[in-house]
Amino acid sequence: MPHIIVEYSQSLEAQIPQLLPDMHEALVEQGVERARLKTRATLLNHAVVGDKGLNGQMLHATLLILAGRDGPTKKKFGDALHTVMKETVSPECAVTLEIRDMDPDTYYL
């Protein structure tokens, strides 16, 4: 049930085919069941990034997980994903990650 959703600027297109499996595997290594994990990316054709404007690079991931995991578990997941992201792109790229809880009453399998 966990979802990794990645948004990225055009200049990062070449890194995405390796980034997605690496992020997927990073969560598996943290104990997430591979068969339930979904990882995907969306290219942002237009993005204004900080003071770099349209020339800036950005990589943002949202991890969606069912509510109920404690803070240390979320941090463990976030640290693993953020590390992979930072290792994949140049230091000039704005890299961010957000973890959101999904309400099990409104998430359908």
C-alpha cells in the first residue's frame, strides 16, 4: 500500500530510470513488503525553483503510507528515501521529501 510519488524537473530526466528502483529498494530494505509498494514519477515540464527560476533543478518525493506508523518508523523511511535522492542528483538540485498518512477508512485496495 505505500506509494512513492516523485516529481522532477526536466533536467533530471536521465536520472529517473535508476532513481525509482533505488527508492523502491530503499523502502524494501526498511521492511516494507515489496509486493505492496508502488513507485512512480511525474515530469514537471515547468518549474520555478528558488532563486534559480526556470533554470533550477528540483526533485520532490511524497511517501504515502497508511496511518498508524510511529514517528521513528516514518523517520527511518524518510531518511532512507532522502539519502537515495540526494545521492542521485547534483548538490545544486533542490531535494525535498514529505511523508503523509493515508486514512485507512478512505483508502481502497
